[in-house]
Amino acid sequence: MRLPLSVPTIAALSWLAGIAHACGGTADEQQVDIRCESSFRDCDGLRENGCETDIHSSPLSCSACGLACPDGLACAHGVCRPPSDIVELGVGAYHTCVRRAGGSVSCWGENDYGELGDGTTTTRARPRPVAGVHDAAELTAGGRAACVRRRDNAFWCWGANTLGDLGAGFPSVAETSPVHAVEFDGFVHVTAAGCGLHRSGSVACLGSRVCGAAGDGLSDQKAQIHAKQLAGIEARQVSGRCARRRDGAVYCWGPNDSGQHGLGDTTGCEDFGPIKANIGITKVPAIDDATYISGDNTNCAIRAGGAADCWGLWGGGSARVSPTRVEGVNDAMKVASGLYHGCALLRAGLVTCWGGSREAPGVLGSEREPSDAASLVPGLDEVVDMGVGGQHTCALRRNGEVLCWGMNLYGALGYEPTGPRDHRVTPTLVQGL
């Protein structure tokens, strides 16, 4: 449920389109004094429950209030589709997940921390259903965890939870099945890094406090297991430990050992050591027109014209302490990065990648040598979603095919690895979906 808002707030980001947008709706779709954000609408006209319907996932109001899907079809991103259609990707460090239009989720790859959500810690190279999830409306993955927003707008997460990052209100080594992220009730988007975007536009984080990663202005060895609002941030999107405001400005917090704050230095704090950095929230200089951000150890922003700037760990393992333009990226709608490379999804449905390392062959989707300049992944088109893991990348094509390339550690590419250096230099179709 989304409560009435009397003043403008900040919208969550549509994961597939990569473009956040406010949803004003028509006069007969919402009350005059209620502003609906993201894909939510006031379809029942009741002030007390505000913007209660997500028209991107509701089969009774798909793309508009009262526009129901025919029997047997599900609503995904505002389009009525067969329930078996794959509509979204979530890519973690060494695991990959997909969401189907009907709401089920399947994952494969590393499972040491329960990343696959199948109730075990057995690594699997073939897709496995996530236990108990049949009504997912949004999927996100990162690091060694994953989360879904269900159709009742509650978040459920699984995977590594050592510092309480999953929002369940308690720490644990691994959550092998989805747990209710009660700390994020009332939020519109949650990241696997333990931060979320509230319906009011505020950002809250939990999990590790080391180097100020929880964003609460403290740096110690304790875990922040209850979501705490970050002061002064009214955001439209949150990713990793960065947030994008409505005006396009970007703010980051937490570790800065690789220049993740974009301030021109790598002043940081040693793990479990004394504070050596400004661990508060800092504005990334020279970026005031971001339309999309992605972040972790490498942070990137798509600018208003479709170019991409990145800072932090650059493809190839080096650091960029200030935002640096990625040569060859134009008209991008989504960007993501891993340990050795970054990739961008272009509006034309193509994927372009940069970076690379001889330690991780194939991450560029071709035989190309490592390069700071981006180049298109050959033979790949009609891509509607894309995600980058630690040393692999996956793409979802319009016809529902999922193709992955790079290192096949833990079976991240969807097949049994033939050895520790097994990899694919070209996009390879994931079987069993």
C-alpha cells in the first residue's frame, strides 16, 4: 500500500526500463491532492490507502487502472504476458536470478550463503526455483544476496546476512530461503547491499558499519540491524551505497578506499581500524544530470545525454578517484560493473562493455584485449535487461532468451564448469529456463 502524499516525493526506479519517472495519472485515476510515484496509482479512489495499485504488475490494472489482463495472462512492466515469460534479471557476484511474468523466480550459481534461495547451500549450475516465491513484482540481486518485492509490496530476501543486511531484524550467516525484510516495510525499492528507498524519498541503510557503510555516521565493528534513515537525502533512486536525487545530483557514503565517493582521493579507513575518512554522505562532484546510477565498489552514472561516467574500481582493477567518461558509451539506459569490467545497455537493445583482465577472460563478450573504451558485444541484439556479476554478465533478450558470458565460476553461466578457468567469450544460452 502507498499512503497519500501531500507534497511531492521521490519515485523509485523502474528496473527494466532503467528510467525513473513520476506517475501523475489522469484525473479519474487519482484524487487531486494525492501524488502517485513510480508505477503506483490510486485506482480505488480511497484516500485512506492512497496509491495502492502498481500498474506494472497488477493483472487487474495493467498499464492503467481497470485495464485487466485476459484470463491466463500476467502483468509485467505494464504488459499482459504469458506467466512463463522471463521479464527481469538479477545478477549477483557469482549467481544469477530471473523473474517470470507470473511471479516465480529461479536462480543458479554459487550457493555458499543461500544465494539461490532453494533452502540449501548446494551450488547449482542449473536454474532452481526460489522457495515460496510465486508473486514477485520486482527482483534485485547483488553481492551474495537477492531480494524481491512481492505483489503486496513487502520485500523478501535471501543469501548472506552476517551483518543483518537482509532487513529481517537479525543477523545470520546465511538465509537459504526468503525471509521477510520487515525493516523495509513501506519502502519502494531495496538493494541487496542493505539500503532502501522509502516511499517518502528518504534512504535508509543497515548492515555493516565498517568504514561508515551503513551511512549512519558511525564506523565500528557493530552491525546496524535496524534500518536507519540517512540524514539529508531525498532520493529518486538508490543503488549500492549511492543515491540519485530528483535533480540529477548523486551522493555516496561508506568506504572510499578505491575512490567510491568520486572526490579525487582514496582516503579511506582500514577494515576494523580507526576512522580515516569522511564517512558521511558526500556529493559526487560535477554530476548534476544523472538519469540512472549503479554502485558498489565501482559507481557509475548515466548522464542526461546517454553517456556514462564511472568512478571507484575501474574495469581491469585500477581505480578512478573522480568520475571518468567511458569512451564509446552513447544513448545508454542502464549501466553496471563487476570486478574487472563494466557494461551498458543501450536504447537500441545492444550491450557494450569495457575494462577486462587476463585474470577474467571473456568478460567483454569477445576475444578483444582489455580496454578502457567500450565496444559492442558481437551478435547480441534486442536486449531488454542486463546485469553484471563479479566476473560474468548476463542479458535478457526480447524473446525471453537469457545469455551469459565471462567466467563460469560456480556455474554462474548456467552450465557445469569444466575447470577453475572455464569461461565463454561469446554470449551463451542458459538452458533449463
